[in-house]
Amino acid sequence: MELFFQQVINGIQSGAIYAALALAIVLVFRSTSILNFAQGEIAMFSTFVAWQLQDAGLPIALAILGAMVVSVVGGAIIEVTIIRPVGNENPLAIVIVTIGLFIAINALAGWVYGTDGRTFPRIFSNDPLVEWGDVSLTGETTGIVGILLVVVGLLYLLFQKTKVGLAMRAVSSNAESARLVGIRIGRILMLGWGLAAALGALAGSLAAPQLSLSQNLMLSVLVYSFAAATLGGFDSPLGAVVGGLIVGITQNLAGQYIDFFDGFELASAFLLILIVLLVRPQGLFGSKVVTRV
Amino acid sequence: MTPLLEVTDLEAGYGPVQVLRGMSFTVDAGETVVILGANGAGKTTTIRAISGMIVTKGSVIVDGTSVGGKKPEEIVRRGVAHVPQGRGTFVDLTVEENLRLGAFTRKDADIAADMDHWYEVFPRLQERRDQVAGGMSGGEQQMLAIARAAMSRPRLLLLDEPSLGLAPLVTQELFRQLQMLNQEDGMALLVVEQNANLALSIAERGYVLEAGTIVVSGSAAELQADESVRKAYLGI
């Protein structure tokens, strides 16, 4: 039983990281209806930026913040130069573009930083903070979950309490009407992609200490985050967080208790996606918009 | 006096299909003007061309300044608000959020007071201020769409088929409110409408659009008396 609780706690820690990347995916999807398959790779590259900054002597927390700022700019540039010219008319074209971006960024990281894994410093200590028998809660788990809560709180304030947040929701609700009320939607889309990239930088920097930093850092994280977003609903930030935590716990429990074939952890994510698509395609918190005419 | 809106030789279309073939008309400040026409005559295209949603040729002048080729988000800043066909409310946002978005271009301190004003004009909206717009009836959403456009304090309100999909009694109520909007708040209205009787009853002047050009123009009374207009659009 103690093993069970330990795996649940471990699952919450990984789940918080999946939730952060799932939030990034949801943020882009809500405003543009684009599933950004490159979100994980953008996050991986941002994590290298954080690594570079701490390597230059910055404390790790500042290095991560710096990488998030760089990512806001980078995400906005990607939106303007690569995504926008493709346009929104052909969903298939845009999917291909994000997959191309995925491959390009992965290759670029391998070219610039080589293919060997690097150690990435922890912000929080991995020592137990509290112990109940054999079950322990580390400072890292507490810190990561704390950061996730702060991020969710800030996003809530942004969307519910600010004019620019209201404009972002308006653009995702009805882009044409948003223009008619005077919202310059180009700027809103840039901001959406920038914020998503910053969230990705955070997710990558929190994942890197356990996984070791390489060009393949976010490959499996992306799969779990997609599972999280599917489970929670692609247009629901709350769903991304709840979905992330459920996926993290499922993954850890599956890894612990299911041993009839190796690698069931990753398969559990795909299984979850499959079940959600069959039973409740819009996800737990996703909306099927009902309009009366 | 220069007109508030002056449209000259306007041409517009979608891809290879040309819909407007050189139409010209004007709207004066504070005036209500109706454009009548059958399905496919180009009524919606006219409205979309003025508010910058489609590419156009010809000139569109608002209050002495050309807005041809400008984007919708800039044209609304020149005092032209567009109530699109099908209402275009933000269905998953609340009524109050819809109204706040209507005032997106404003930075003055009177936004809250204006909102209260429109809640007085449309009490149904006040009752439902915290509900999402998509849950309301078609008539209520049309009121919301009009109030949202009015929140930008436009000098010219463009209305695209406001009666579409509404029950006759609701439509009558809506046009009565539009008339008040025009008389009490001084907004000029340009209405394109299939319900010609009702539209002419609140208008000062009207135009008849056929195949992308204006074929008849005159005062509302003249159009109501015109034999060809009566046959084609008034069903008398």
C-alpha cells in the first residue's frame, strides 16, 4: 500500500509537468484551433536556452525565467513567420507545418548542442520534505506542484480579470466578431503563441533534471501532455491540469503494477487517448458549443 | 453638407465571383437608410465591404476620410460598427463580457454608464448579464449584438438582416428599438433587410439593389409608392 501512495505522489509530480505543457497546447488550440505538434520541441529548445543561461553563471531560477522571456519572443516570431502565412483554411496543411517544425527544431537542437544528454540543475531539492513510513514527499514534488498552482492562478487572472485576457477569449470564441469590435487579432495570436512557448519552457526546465537534457527531452512528455489535453478537453485549461495529473498518476501506477510487457507506461497514455475519444470525444471539461439560432 | 458615408463605384466579390458591380450611395449623419434586395443581390457583401471584411475596389469615405482597404479593426475605430448576419455574438462569453468587448476600442471613463444605459434599453440583457450569450433566444442575441455594436459609440451602425430567423412580433419590437436608437442616440443606421415593409417604416430613404447595382433610390415614401418595388419587395 505504501508503494501505491508513493507512486501516486510521483505521478502528481510528473503530472504537474504534463499539465504545464498541456496548458501550452490548450492555449494555442483555443485561440487558433491549431494542434501544435511542435510545442514539445519548442519547449525542449527553450530548456537549452535556460541551460545556456545557467551555464553562463545565472542562478537556475533566474535562468528559467530568462528562458521563458526569450520563449515569449520566439513563440511570437514562429506564429508570425511560419504559422500565419499558411493561413487557417486548410487544417491539414497547418498540421503538416507543425510536424515539420517538430522535425526541424529537433534536428537544430542536435546540430547545435550535440546528441549527448546533459545534466540540468534542480531548482528544488530531491530530499524528502515529509516522510510517512516508507512514503516520502520531496521538496521537488512540492515545488513543482506549487509552481503549477501559481501558473494556473496567474492564467486565471489574465483571462478573467484583464482586458487583453478578455480579448484572447473573444478571439478564440469568434475571430471575425473579435475584429469587428476592434481587436487586432494578429497581436493576440502572437501573444497566445508566446505565452504557450513560455509555459513550455517552464515544463521543459522542470522535466529536465529527471530526464537529462537532450534533443529528445520532450518526446515522451509531449505524448503524455497530448493525452492530458485529450482527456481534459482541448479547449479547457482546467481540463489540461486535471488531465495532466490523472495521466501522471496513471502512468506511474501502470509502470509499477503492470509488468507483462515493458513500456506499458507510454502505452497507457495512448490507451487513455483511445478510451476518451471513444467515450467522450470532447474530453472531461471540453465544450461542445451549443448555439441557439 | 458632406454625407457621413459616401460609397462610390464600389466593386467587391469572392474570388472570381464579382458580386457588387459599381454601386454608389450615401448615408447622412443621423439618418436611417435601408437597402432592399433579393437573395444574392449583394446586400451582405455591401455591408462587409464597408466594414473592411472583404477586398474592394471603388471608394468608401467615412466622414471625409477614405477607409477603402482598411481592416475591420481599424474601421470600427472610425465610428462604424457592424452587426453581422447571424448576430456574431461571442456565444461562450457572458452577456456582460460581450458588452465590455463592444467597448474594446474605448479608453474613456463612461463605459460602465453606457452599459447601464443599454441595460435600460434592453432589460432582458440585464436579467441575463452573467449568462453565456449562446444560451439566449435568437431575439435576445440580436439585441445583444446591437447593444455590443452600440457600445463602441459609433456614428454609423451597419445592420445585416436583423430580422433573420426572428418571430414577427420579436422583429417588430426590434425595429421599434432600432428607431429609438436612431432618434434618441443619434446613430445613423444602414440596414439591409428582406423584410422591406418593416425596414421602410423606420427609414428616411432607401435603395433597391439588383445584381450588384442600385436600380432604384428615393425616400421611404417614394419606394413604398413605387409600383415595381411594391410588386417585387412589398408583396402587395
